[in-house]
Amino acid sequence: MKQAYTYAGALAASERINWRVEDIIGGDKRLDFTRPFLPESLARVTPLTFLGQAEQRTLNQIRGLGYLYTFGLVEEFILPFVLDHTRGRLAGDDYRVRAFLEFASEEAKHIHLFRRFREEFEAGFGTPCAVIGPPEAIAQAVLAKEPLAVALTILHIEWMTQRHYIDSVQDDQGLDPQFKSLLKHHWMEEAQHAKLDTLMVQALAEGRSAEEIVRLWERDVEAFRRRRAPFLLY
Ligand SMILES: [Fe+2]
Ligand SMILES: [Fe+2]
């Protein structure tokens, strides 16, 4: 099958995009708490008519914080997964090694970016917002799965960032400019990640029949069901 994406192409695009966390948040770049952080299609606060306008905006901002935590969390398992994938394939293709190392470095930067935004949120919001976790336990559970399943999950997550920005964010002029900038800069680098994920999925699926892949999937689903069984009794 002819491959639409290449390691050299992803690397070249990645090298052209070059932003720093400090360019997006910190100093005079502050969150504006008079504006929503997420587009309505993601925050979905307006159907909650028992909330006033200001309360809906506050809930929108809390959902923005949820977005920061969710992506911070997934990036924490994407980073080690990409490094492990690369480590086993250091020989043979210099572009592949460099493209994956660039990918990993960008995810480390994104972890930093999302953390910096959370700090800014917590400093400006005024009320602590608790989250479930811990993220390490979730990462550990995900990384224990079959690598092909993890790679497919990561591919879907990176596609999701593309749809979020293109479908809902880029034309929304009411959002807080800093939050919008975060989503834009993330989208710019995730476009390369989605291509590299596709190549990673293909590499992990190579030589496996469709039946074998389905069997792996069923094994993971069964393991999940067994672990959940005690909770289902309630
Ligand atoms: Fe990312
Ligand atoms: Fe990514």
C-alpha cells in the first residue's frame, strides 16, 4: 500500500513549527476570566438553563480546566509510549528516529504547556477544583495494554485535537485569546503526531492478520471485564 505520510515529511513540518511555552502563557499573557475558555460545542453549558449567564461562563471555564487535565493526563502516557516505540527502532532510518524524537519532545513541551495553564487557572479562578486520578495509575493501566491498541487510542486522541480546533475553535471569536492560542498551537504540532501515529499503527500491525488483531482486542476487553466485575455487582 502506498503510504501518504512519511517520516521525512513529518519531521520537516515539525521543524518549521517552532513555538515555546513562554510565547503562549506567562508574564502579560494571562487568562481572561470574563471570557469562555472552550467553544460551546465542547463545553455544552447553555442547555443548563437553571444557571445564569455568569454561572454558565464559570462552568465553561471549569470544563476548560477539565480539558487541560485530560490532555495533560493522556500526554503523560503518550510520551513514554513513543519513546519505547522509538528505542526498539533506532537503526535503519534516521528520519524515523528524528521524527519520533521530535514527537516525544513536543509532547514533553505540551505536558509543560498544559501544566502552566493549570497553574494560571488555579491562580486566577479563586476556588480550588478537584479532579479524579491519579494520572499515573491511569497511564499505567493504559500502557499495560497491547501496544497496537495503545497506538490506535493515541491516534484517535490526536485526531480529536485536529477536529476540536478546525470544527469548533478557529472561527470562535468570543474565546479567551490565551486559551484559544493554546488550542491552536497544540493543533499545529498534533497534525504531525497524527501522521506519525498512523505510521506507528502500521508498523505494529505489520505481519498480523485481521483475525489475530481481533483476538488481541478480545483478550484486552475480556481482561477489562474481569477487572470491572466486582464493581458491576453494585
Ligand atoms: Fe500534545
Ligand atoms: Fe501529540
